[in-house]
Amino acid sequence: VQLDDPSEMSMLAPQLLRQVDHDKLLVAQVGKQTSFAVISPSGKARDVLAKFQELGTVNGGGSPKIVTGNTDLAVADLIQVAEPLLRA
């Protein structure tokens, strides 16, 4: 997604949760930071966040259904880690 302000991710994620049936990862490059939201109707969002935190410095938190945060990790790295967890 394209965002002007990282706080927009926190507003977008709950709206998306009401619209989707499957787990989703949203990522946006905002300056030098990568903002993300994990939307998981199946309750895997915190599991994905824990895997992100294993890669490096990640700030974020939330519920089992939605986590949001930011990191200096590359978008591709987040996608690579999240994809197998969200498809399982």
C-alpha cells in the first residue's frame, strides 16, 4: 500500500479485518521505515510479529487478529517471513 503517514496503517487494518476472510500482510515504505499490519481472522498476527522480531528491530504490537508496527527491515524480508505463516 502507499501511505503518507505510518499512523494510517493503524486506521486501515481494522477496516480491512472486517472485509477479509483470509490472513493478509500490508506493508508500506514510509521514508526509511517499513510500516506493516498483519490482519489475521484466524488469529496468527502475533505469531507473525514474533517471527519479524527474530529478524531484527521491530516496534509493534496488537491482538491475535491485528498487529501493526514499523521496522528498518526490507519489505521483501517481511513478505518472505510472513507468507508461509499466513498461508498455513
